[in-house]
Amino acid sequence: LQLVESGGGLVQSGGSLRLSCAVSVSGFRRDYSAIGWFRQAPGKEREGVQCIGKSGGSINYADSVKGRFTSSIDSAKNTVYLQMNSLKPEDTAVYYCAARRIPGCSVSASTYAAWGQGTQVTVAS
């Protein structure tokens, strides 16, 4: 199970970015049930942002992104997206996607089986 994120970058406050998380499942490895988005800002702990199940149902974990961030999934492409609108400087962080094999979503990072390498999002004021 491998995950590769893309789409990060530098954006002005109020701008938008769309992160992608391409999931590869090969061989006899078990499939995944959900993809979580996490972020970690310098000097802060990793924070759960959102989680989306393979059926498309999503859960928001960070109140600060409610109404601004949206997760979606393209099952045919095995790719999950995080659309981030109205970005703020406090959204600056390394963003990670992670795959969970245990059914359902969770904000607990330790329950995710595989992680992407992370992508930097920087929002300039």
C-alpha cells in the first residue's frame, strides 16, 4: 500500500489549492477502507484534518477548516483529493494523507497503516 501526495505549494491568503493522494495497492496486500488527511505545522503536533471513506462519506476533524476544505474520492483512479479554499496563513503545514485498513475513519494517526511522504503548503499573508 503506497500513497503519493501532490499539489502543495505557495499561495496567497484567500487562495486555493487542491491536494491529491494517489493510492497504490498491489499483490496480496489488503485494501484500504478510508483515507485521512493530516497536517503538521512547525513546532506543533500532527493534526487530523479530514477523513473520507471509499464510499465517499467524509468526516471533518479540524474546526478551523470547516466550510473551507472538502475531501473527495475518485475510485476509478484510486485518488483522494483535498480541496482547500479561502486559505489562511495558519493553514501553513506539511500535509499528509494516510490509509486506514480498519473499517471506518478515525482522527487517531496511530490507526493508519500507511502514509504518504507529505506535501508542503505555505500560505503567505
